[in-house]
Amino acid sequence: MAQPFEGTTASYHSTIWPGLSIQLKEQHIVVHSQSGFITLGSALWGGGLGNSSHFVNLHVSKDFDCSMPEKTLESLILKFGYPLNKTVGLMTAAHLHRTSVQEEIGDQYGLVVCTTSGVGNAARAGVQRTVYSSYRPGTINILMFIQGSMTASAMIEGIMAATEAKAAALQDMSIMDPETELIATGTTSDAIVIACDSRYFQGGVHQHAGTATDIGNAIGRLVHRSVIESVTS
């Protein structure tokens, strides 16, 4: 589903996950679940491995002062009223109303992917290029919410599958790195988070999530679709 939000504030209602709240508010998107998640990701605030209940994707201007993004997120998370120690925070200069939400039920999992994409600072990994010591806004932010249990290694594999799908989507859209004039694999400031709610499908734990697994294949397909929708919308 492309562009699930209308106006400056709105809510997305999942067909597979009634308890998952996705809301567009002033300056940010917040995703929330009462039950909480085991999380792994590269978020600016609350990154790494942790336990979280709130996920904030904050819109910033293209001329945002990138020197201390964590402090900005900390102050705004408090201002918004979310718990600091249970909140994952990301930043983007992309238009939040162009968010893409995709969802699917499969073999011992439910999956919701929420993506915002800005490709003004598209870049290709693996080549020499200009580098920076601080965060720069633009950014493809990918949030993946899993109904079910995954091992830590499977969560990493899920992030790998999503990253490969993101790069494939940019290739399919012929998004170029303006500096190297090669096909981009991402932007200079992408972030990705995977979050698992183990209350669901308690009959088993996903040991792997590579592209040949049911859950890994789903992650790849939904991320690919959501990146394309959020860019082209």
C-alpha cells in the first residue's frame, strides 16, 4: 500500500496486526505496540540489540544541523511523551506522507514493513567517494515488524535480505550516485530496524532468514516493493 496517510495527521490500520499502531503526527511517524519488541538495528537512538515499544521516524529539513542528531532525537522523544529507554529513533528528510506500508502473513510469521525514502544523497557502496564524519539527512529508513520469534542470527539475516532488496530496488529504478555516476546501493545515511513480537506463533523460532527461507523471501519482497513505492510516490 503506497501513501497510507492523508493530510498532516493520520493513522494506518493493519489488516493483520490490529494491535500495531502506525500514526503520522506533526514532524514524525510513531509506531507503537503495547506488548513490546525485541529489536535490532542501526537507529540513531536506541540502536543495536534491545527491547522497545515505540519507534519514531522524525522528519528534519535538508539543512538540518547534523552535528548532534542523538541529542535532537532525545529532546524530541521526551517532548512527544515517549519513553526514552523503550523508544527507537530515526531521522529523515523524506516526506513522511509518502511512507509505504506493506504487510503479509506467512509460515509462522506476520510481517509489516514501513519505509520512508529520500534519495537526494544516493550513494554506491564499494567504491571510493567523498566521506563525512557526521550524519546527513536524506535517507531510506526501513522498519520491519515481525509477528513471531527469531534468533539473533536470523534477525541479522533478515536485515541482510532487506538491505539486498533495497539495493535491488534502487537498481531497478536506475537511481544513480551523482558523485560516481554508478547505480546507487543506498544513501549515505540509511537506517534499518527489525523488531520481533514473540507472543505470536509460539510453536517455533525462526533460525534463519536468508533469501531462500519463507520469512527472508517475504522480507526481501516487501522491502523491495516498499522502497519503490516510497521513492516513486
